[in-house]
Amino acid sequence: MKKVEARKIGPFYVVNVDVFLDPEMPIYKAHAVKRKIIRLARRESALIYHVDVRVFPDPLLRKSGVRRSAKQPLPALGVQESSL
């Protein structure tokens, strides 16, 4: 987690969480992490009204910065991207 903020609104709290994950992580796994953070935060107190989790790719976990060109084959499909 990069940042956690809590604001009090009346008797309740709104929590904002910024999380940096592996850029290669599939979206469904990132959503599972997000749901788990929300569930854990709400268990901490009945006064937590809302938990907002924002997910970002971790710049420290990015690969060497080599990008695929449009002419390179897609790894899983074996077809060229420009033909799609």
C-alpha cells in the first residue's frame, strides 16, 4: 500500500487507499486484492462507512521498458496485432 487516508464525516469514516501492484497482474486478481482490502478495512470498525481503493501499476515492478511493436506476434495467440 502506498497511501491510506481516513476522513471523518459525521460519526462515520471514509477511507481512501492507494495500492501499487505488479503491472503484469491480471485484472481479476487486482480486483480480488481490492475486495480483500475493502473487507479487511470494514472489519476494523463499524464506523467505516465507505472504503475507496485505487489500484496503480507499480513503477518499480515494470520490466525493462521494452515495448512490443504492432508487428510482433501476440504471445498467447500467435497472430499479429495489426491483423486483428
